[in-house]
Amino acid sequence: MNHEIPRRWRAKVKKYTKKNFGVTRDHLTAMDFGLNTGVEINFPDGSSMSFRHAFYILDKKNNEIAIFTEHCGYYYFKTWDLKYKLLRAKNKK
């Protein structure tokens, strides 16, 4: 599993951590991953992937999406023809 953040993504991770947690850092900690969030991506051929305890950051300029998971590593895909969404689990009453 890859838990390294490529240099080209570090500024985006800093921006994300500042916006969401009020701290500026170019790495992630376990506290950055919500228990009720995940990411689903669908590929042009109809296949899909889903990740629990994950979030994504888009790089529209370079047509890329980074998916960061707490336990399963970090993934980078070109966004051409991808469909992606942030999943949020509903709280049970």
C-alpha cells in the first residue's frame, strides 16, 4: 500500500488540511479520515471501486483525482471519463 504523497500533491494536501482541520501540513494522520465517509469511482468500461474511510481531492488543471484512504493507501487517477462521488454513511437512529 502506498501512503506516500507525491510532491505534486503536497500543496493540495496542505490546502485541504488547512481548510478542514485548521492546520497546515503536507501529510495525513488517522484523524483526517472520517468514519462515515468513503469514495466511489466508476470507470468508462463499467467497472467501479469504492473505498471506506476515504476522501478525494481534485486537480482540475491536471485532470487528476487523488483518493486518500486511512488503511488502504493513496491512489491517483486521471479524471477523463471517470465518475466519482463522496459517500457519507447515514447515522442510524
